[in-house]
Amino acid sequence: MEIINQKVIRKDNTLLSVTHLSQLLHYVTGFGGFIVPLIIWLTSRRTVEGMDEHGKAIINLQLSLLLYILISIPTILLLGLGILGLIGVAILGFVLPIVNAVKAANGESPSNFLTIPFV
């Protein structure tokens, strides 16, 4: 009996951490903070233990941040409250990937603070 296409699931906390930290490409290059984690997640979600959970958390965070930005921009006209929203989104988008990278390195589940579950 021959087994074909058997996938070996490996535990790689470093790749999980790098995937979370790749979200910070928005702050370095201005783009790539959504595309790079998406590519890493789609290519390794079946071969790395925990990648599916962490990848979904990353995509949900990025989509939530985009929604918060889209809500904050029109509310700038309402006494400047949108500026506070944009500052909050910038802080959340910088801190949460770092927190989740540390949790991934320790083998814990990612934090879903203020994240809307889209995926």
C-alpha cells in the first residue's frame, strides 16, 4: 500500500512569530502588511501547527483595522473625533502584532482584542 501526498505537520513557533511581525511592514514600507502575512498563511496553513488559527487572527485584525480607519476618516468632521480614532488604530496596529508574536513564540493562542471575526 502506497501513501501519496502525505503532509507532515510541524511545530514552528518562529514562523508564527515572523508572520505576526510581518504585519509591521505597513510602518516600514507603507504596504505589504496585509499581503505578506496572507501569503505566508495560505502557503503554510496545512503544514505548520497553529498557523491556521494565527493566520485567521492576522487577517481578522487587518480587516478590522481597515474598517476602523474607514469609520474614523468621516468622523474627523465631528469635532475631530476621527483623529483620536486614527491614533488608536495606529497604536493598536503596532502593539497587537508584537503581543501576538510573543504569544506565538511561547506557543499560546493569539489575542483578539478589538478584532472582528470576519474569517
